[in-house]
Amino acid sequence: MSAATAADGDDPLARERAHLAASRSALRAMREDVQSLDIRDVTANWVNAAVLQSQIEDRIKALADLSHTPLFFGRLDYLPTTQEGRRLAPEAHETTLYIGRRHVHDAEGDPMVIDWRAPVSQPFYRASRKDPQNVGLRRRFGYTAGDLTAYEDEHLTDPSEAEQTSRLLRAEIERPRVGPMRDIVATIQPEQDEIVRSGLSGTVCVQGGPGTGKTAVGLHRVAYLLYAHRERLARTGTLVIGPNRSFLHYIEQVLPALGELEVRQSTVDELVAHVEVRGEDTAAAAVVKGDARMARVLRRAVRSHVTIPTEPVVVVRGSRRWRVPAYELEEIVRELLDRDIRYGAARDALPQRIAHSVLVRMEQSGEAPDDRVQDSVARNAAVKAAVKAIWPPVDPAKLVLRLLSDARFLAEHAEGLLSAEEQVTVLLAKPPRSVRSAKWTAADTVLIDEVTDLVQRTQSLGHVVVDEAQDLSPMQYRAVGRRCSTGSATVLGDLAQGTTPWATASWAEALAHLGKPEAAVEELTAGFRVPREVIAYASRLLPHMSPGLAPVSSVREAPGSLAVRSVPGDGLDGAVVAACAESLRHEGSIGLIAADARVPALAAALTSAGLPYLSPGEETTAEARLTLVPASLAKGLEYDYVVLDEPSPIVTAEPDRRTGLRRLYVALTRAVSGLTVLHATALPPELSQGALTER
């Protein structure tokens, strides 16, 4: 592998810089061409004009040239071949392609930069000495503040060149970060690329430990699918689901940087926000409400509103009276129940079915009614009254409120599903007077969403990505699954990081609740972000919280990246502030992670010391690089340097030991370059095992 920098000789680097300058000029010309479009004579009306103008504005945004974002990051030199497919001499390169974040062409339409998602770009990520894929040379580029400053070559067909880890690739992975998460398009690894480019029709579940890049893989998969199936996904839509708003804010710039501006982002709570959440469940109540058995309880409760008719329906039209007997009405109702269609759809079908019975009698008497007559009969007052009595409308929130307030109603529909103790657990101690006055919890809104779908089908999207999925309850999985019932999903998570009482026990179980039991489960085991010393320290917890789960194998060895220090109890706050100040001497972002109850005291200590800090969700800048992070919000975030305050309170703050250890595991694995652990009380015994010099 050969490398060159600006000081090594100007010719090759100058040519690459010239191509970069020409590519930026071509991109600017592409943008100006779109801006100059005159649509006044090509639109039939103002609606078409508005739609076309919106599309043009989106195209202009997508063609923006971000000065600090490299336009291309790699180059492929393909070997020439004969018509019979035989390779010619290795030193002869027939085709040179530059690989970047978007397609750029010159005035004649010839490509200057190829989109990383194009099939021809795939060998940049997957070609190797064992399988060069007809690539003679792979070149990686190094940038500083948007300026091309270095390149590195791999001659994939040269047997004399030893295989080495790319220096530029490692530098890009380890580069300090300030601000939101950035894309990894220049550093995607072969095993990650296989997941990114997997087809739209299948659902993929990615199990990946800290630093394996699973979140980035999921986001790049969305970008790839939008490239490969743009028209289809433009019709059906895409959605990225994250655990909280802080996390979504952290990742929100990745897709726009890849040219994708129209992907919606949401949390599960926002998806099911049918009512305002003002209450909080006990852990026991939340577990029962999140159990998949509640879906059967709710289904029974919804169907209980249907009453088998015992009286006929008499329709008066003019001087004639048409009678549909009770036994025929019963047949209609039972047939609709047996078809197991949505409650609302069946209710809409019932008046038409009754009207059809009336029309049959009209035809038998010699009349010739048409569809307009049937619609008129369906709207007849007698038919409407019968439908209201037989199949009354169901308000999802009112039904859930009754179920949680009325012990007899709950017992009737939970019989054989929930134990008496579980029923008492979910019942409200003091039933509210109305839906509006109820103090709904997050778990309640998922129940309401389930009933809403039982009444009327939830619209399905083309593709849904759900990150940190290990924390979802079975009922939350069902809510997500409804949003991709006719589409596909990418499920991202780490079983070892499940920190809810209902955390996923296995991906097979989770995927069954999602409605995608056939999904492929892929495991990412190579860690690229977290240093080997840090992940080894955190992995001491695995046997105690996730036995049988393999630890992440980090490819990054960084001596000195871990420090564990014991300090006097009365000096803990000061030691934490000093550690933060010490970390701020390094380049990059700093996260101070602590048990939620410790955050106010640490905030006061930082303020007293004159150290400005941010809250999770606030974007770091060169002037504000320190973020104070409650342990409950640390999941999915990462910082160049982490100061971890008092591990033991993080563990004991959770309702059970396993959840506490998992919360601590998350906090320990947020660091990219260095982790400092400070404690005044004893470390959790699970973490203390093994020798470690405290410094």
C-alpha cells in the first residue's frame, strides 16, 4: 500500500485536486441549471406548478455543495479486458471512476463523480486481494477541512504488495467529532455493505454491540434503498424510529448529507400520540400493558360491542314495506365476524349488506332496483338504527379507559389471559371522569393505538428503520409493525443494551411481534469506534447481564484510553470537574455521564467552575464541546472523551440488577478516544473482577 501527501510530490495530488475543483464546478453548474428552469409554459394549472416548483426546490437543496464535506472520497481504476473477458496487463487501467456522496456530471453528461450507491461503486467497499472484482487500483483520499491533502493506494492485483490496514481509513474512523453524527460512507466495511445493499423486499435485523456501526448501517441502508427504489418509496414513504428526541437530533444530519431530505424521523411515543401523556406507570404495570397478551384482551373487548340481532329490520319505501328477518340479519353479522376484518370496515359493510337483502326482495317482487337504490336503502333511518344497535361505533381511547377502570369489564375480556394479580396491577386506583381528564401513560397510548388499528387499518409505509429496538415492548413492536405491514423494516439493536423491564429477550421473539418472523438476523461483531481497552472493561458486565452474548471485538488498540480513579467522597464533584477540564484539552466532544439523580449537583459544580455545558440534543460546537448526559439518555450517543461519574448509583437507580448493569454498560461504551471513570463508593462487584491499575 502506497501513500502520498502534499509534501511527497505535487503531480498526482495536483491532478486529483484539479479533478476535485472541476467536479465542484460541474456540481455548481448542475445546480444553476435547475435554478434557471422556467416552468411557466409547461404547467397546466397552479396545482401542477406548485408541485413542480416544490420538486425543483428539493432538487436544488440536494445539489448543494457542502464546503467541508468531501465531494468524493475514493477512486477505482478498473482493469481493461478483451472481448472474451480476459484481463490485460495489470499496469493498464481502462476505466477510472471517482466515488462520492452524489452523482456529478459535466456539461456533456459524462460522469465526474459516481454515487456511492451505484452498482459500479460496490467494489470500492468489497474488492479485496482474494476477490479484486476487476479492480486494479483502489485509492482513498484524505481531507482536512474540505481540502484534499493526501491519498493512499491499494494495488489489488499486485502480489508483491503486502496487505495492510488503511491509514487514511483508520484516521477517518478515529477523527474527532463536534456536532451531530456524520455519515460513514467513506469507511463502510464489507460486512456492513452487505447489509446496506440488501434488497427492499426483505426485513433485516442487525445485532451489533457498541461501536460496530449498526446505526450508521441502518441510515445508509435507507439512503441506498431510496436510490435503488426511489419511485416506489416516494409513493409509500420511509420512516426512521429512534428511542428519544435527543438521539434523533444527533443522527438527523446523516441522511441530508447523503442527499436524502424527505425521510421522516419519529419516536415510538410520537407515533402513537393519540392522547396527551401526563402519567407514569409502575414498572410492573408497564410490563403487563406492554405484553402481547394485551392485544388479545383488546380484540375481545372491541368485538364485545357487537350484538347479535333479535328483531327484524323493516324498510319503508313509498307505499311498500320491506322486511329483513332477524335470522337473516344474524347470518350477515356472524359472517362479518367470521371474516375477521377491521371493526370499522365491517361496520361500514353492514348497512350495504342489509340493503342488498332488501334489493333481493325488490327483484323477487318484479322491481328493477340499481346501485343508487341500494345506497338509498343503506342510508334509510331504519337501517341506520339497526347498525347503531348491532355494530355501534367504538372510540379507542374510551374503550381503553373503560378496560383500565372497570374491573368487571377487564376480568370478562382478560379471562384465561391475565392473572387476577396482573389485572389488579393495570387497574386504575381512582378511575377518571373522562378521557380528557385521564392521566394517560406511554404504555396506555400503545394500547389505544392497538384499538385504533382494530377499528381502522393503519397505513403502511414502504420501509421503516427502528433503532435501539431491544428496548421495545411486544406491544410497541406491534405498533411499529403496523407501520410496515406491507413494507419492510431494518431492525437495529443490541440485546446487551436493553434497559427497560420489558427489554427484548431474543430477536426471534421480537421479530414475531413485529410481524416479520422470516427476517434475516445479521450480527456485527467488529467494533470500529470504541477502543479495545474500553470495550474489554465494559464487557466484564456481559456474563452477569447477557450471558451467552459474545463481546465486541474492537479493531482499535489505544493504550491509555481507559482510566479508573477512586477519589474521596467529599472531593468527587471537584474531581469530576477537573477530569472534564482535562478532557477539554483534547480535540473533539466530551460527554459527562452520570446517574440521573446526580445531574443537578454536577450541573451546579460545572457552573461554579465556569465550565459551560450542553444538554443532550443540543448541538456541540467548537466553543461548546461538553455535554452533561443523564445515564437514561446516553444510549445511541457517542463522544470522543467520556467522564463517567459514580458507576454504582447508575446500577442501583434501576428497578432490578440486570437492568442497572445494562444501563452502566451503555454508559461505559460511549467513548471513542478515552474514558475516565471516577468513583467515591465501591465499584459494582461485577465490574471490579480482574486486575486493573487505578490511576
